[in-house]
Amino acid sequence: MLIEVIKEDITKLQVDAIVNAANNSLLGGGGVDGAIHTAAGEELLKECRTLNGCKTGEAKITKGYKLPAKFVIHTVGPVWEGGKNSEDKLLANCYINSLKLAEENNLETIAFPAISTGVYGFPKERAAIIAVKNVWDFSKNTKNVRKVIFCVFDDASLLLYQKLLR
Ligand code: ADP
């Protein structure tokens, strides 16, 4: 399995699934969530309304509608509250549960944003270490997924992931 990092708007990626850093309602929000809903169109919100939300660390899948990506895997990262509220474990679960869903749906290529590192305030380097470790561990047992892309949005994160992947 390949693991790479790119600096790009995740809504532009032509992959089997992009992961959305959603909130518990799954009904849209700011940041990457807002960008995904805007690019996918109203139909995405309509499908999300049928899902009854999502618990932190869990993941749910929808179609991609107007996105170039075929599917969206919605996962809810933890809000950073200082690190003593199982934030590390919950963030790891986001990556693990999203990858499990991709496997179950026979998806081959999947792109992740840096979950929880925007308004949810998770320290970027700590989050990147968790992201890379969990994708790396998962890559040893994957059957369908053959490429994971870390899709970051700023130069500092690009350098950070490049360092960790080396
Ligand atoms: P959270 O609420 O989980 O913190 P945010 O959307 O606020 O989610 O931020 C998560 C990360 O996604 C941040 O690092 C932010 O820079 C990045 N981001 C925002 N918009 C996009 C986009 N269009 N494509 C990829 N990454 C994005």
C-alpha cells in the first residue's frame, strides 16, 4: 500500500473516497466540512440527514454526489481539551474506522484531511504522528485499499508529513 502527502483542496481529488472531518450532527459545518458540502451539493446534506449523526471517533459513508470522489467517509474527530480526555485514542479511531469502512466497501484510494487540527484545536504535530502511525499499522493488513493520501492545506503540515513519512 502506498502512503503519500499532498497539499491540495481535498474536494478536488479524484479518489474513491475523501474523508470529511465532520461534527457529531453530520449536517455540515465550517472548514473542510463546509468545503465538502459546498462542492458535493445539496444531495449530500439530504443523505446525511438520514444517518442520525455520528459519535466521536466513528465513521459513516455516503456517496460523493458532485465531487470528483465517489464516496465521502464522514468521521468526527475529538475536540482538543488538553489531552487527558482520550483525544489521542479518539483521533486514532477516526483513522482506523474510516479505513475499515473503505475496506468493507472495496475502495482502493482514500484521502484524509488533518482531522481535528482546525477549529477542534488538536496540536498539529501530535495529530500527524497519530495519523501516520495508524495508517501505517493498517497498511500491513489491507486487502482492497492500495493508496492513502494525506491531503494537507498548508506548507507547515506538508513538511511535517513529509518528515514523518520518511
Ligand atoms: P476540525 O473541526 O476537525 O478541526 P477543520 O475543517 O476546522 O476540522 O480543519 C481540519 C483541517 O483541514 C485543518 O488542518 C484545515 O487546514 C484543513 N482544511 C480546511 N479546508 C480544507 C480543504 N478544502 N482541503 C483540505 N484540508 C482542508
